[in-house]
Amino acid sequence: MPVAEPPLYDLATAAKNGGAKTMIEAVFSRLREDILSGRHQPGERLRVEQLRKEFGVGASTIREALSRLMSESLVTTEGQRGFRVSAVSLQDFRDIAEMRKILETIALRSSIEHGDDDWEAGIVAAYHRLSKVEERLADKPDDVASEWGDLNQAFHDALISACGNRWLLNFRKILHDQSNRYLRLSLVDTTAPRNVHAEHEAIFKAVMARKPDEASELVGTHIDRTVGVIAKQFEGRPEAAE
């Protein structure tokens, strides 16, 4: 009688180390990372039975995790035909970036106006952690992509954390989350010379100096440069026309 293959993922350990409260959360977190990192490609079909075997959990756990990923627009459903990784397109990212620039700069100006010492301390801490990872970007971008993604978001979150408009922050978070897959692409791209750390350093200094015009312009340029990198990666691909 053939011996069953062990699950690909040790979810019990992953849940413990990641602080996940339930197995559903552990599966959700792992699948989310697999999509953001490109292990599961845009448009790829996600078969519940295959994932169930990989994770060593029940089908209902997989479906619940996939449903949560749908709420983040990382997964789509085809009625009775199952689940797929959401497609990506250059136009989609351009639309995300355009709206993100508007909300990000409004939130940043408000934070610079109202931020206190605790706000500044949070930015300093987030920038320090991000800088430590960015020191390793040139040598091992693939190895630090996941960590960089989390710390990059933490830094940008810290910058606008003193904005008191919760609706603005909610919509801005949705846009930032949707940017993550594209941001990973720009990070590991080696064809377009770019010093991401220098961009973050300039933003950091302008914000700490309480210069809203300069900081807003730098953030806008920072986002535009990412669009440029993504555009080059989409050249010649069918998605570029979408």
C-alpha cells in the first residue's frame, strides 16, 4: 500500500511562529504570501483538492482561506468552476497608483501638520528596520522580498499614521494592499537602475524636517518610478494592452 505524501507545509509550526490563532489564518497567510511572491501566478487555477493535500487540512479550511483572499481581490471565483489567482495588468496598476498618490499625499500632509513626538518616533523606528533590510536588497532581492514588503508597508503606514481621517486611511490601505504584488515585481527587477533606499531616505528626511510640499512631491515621484519599472516589465505582454 503506497505511503501518503506528507503535507508540503508544516502549518502547526507556521501558525505558532506567525501568531496565527486558527488553522484558517495560517493557510490564508501562507497562500497570500505564495500569491504575492509569484509562486502562484496571475490567472493560475487554485484547485481545492490539491491545496488540501499540500496543507494537510480539510477542504472547508481551504475554501474559507480562499474566500478571505477574495475579499482582498487576490483571488477570483468562476462560479462553479473554482478559484483563480487574480489577473494583473499595467492599466490596473496605473489606476491603483494614481489613486494612491492622491490619498497618500493628503494623508501625509495631515500627518506632518498634526503629528507629535510619538508619531516621529514611530517613523524613525520603521525607517531603521526598513533600512536594515534594504542593505541586503542588492545581493539577495528574492530572499528578502517578503520581509521588505512588510517593512516597506510599515514605513509608509508610519508616515501617514497621524492623519485623523479614518475613511481616508481605510481606502488608502486597500490601495496599498493591492499594490503589493506589483511592488514585489519592481523590487526584484534588475533591468531598471533604481536606489529604493535613497528614495525612502529622502522622504524620511523631508517628513522629519516637517516639509509637506517636498515630502509630498517625493512620495509622488516614488510611486511614479514604480509605475515606470512595472511598465517596462509589461512590455510585450498581452496584459499591457488591458
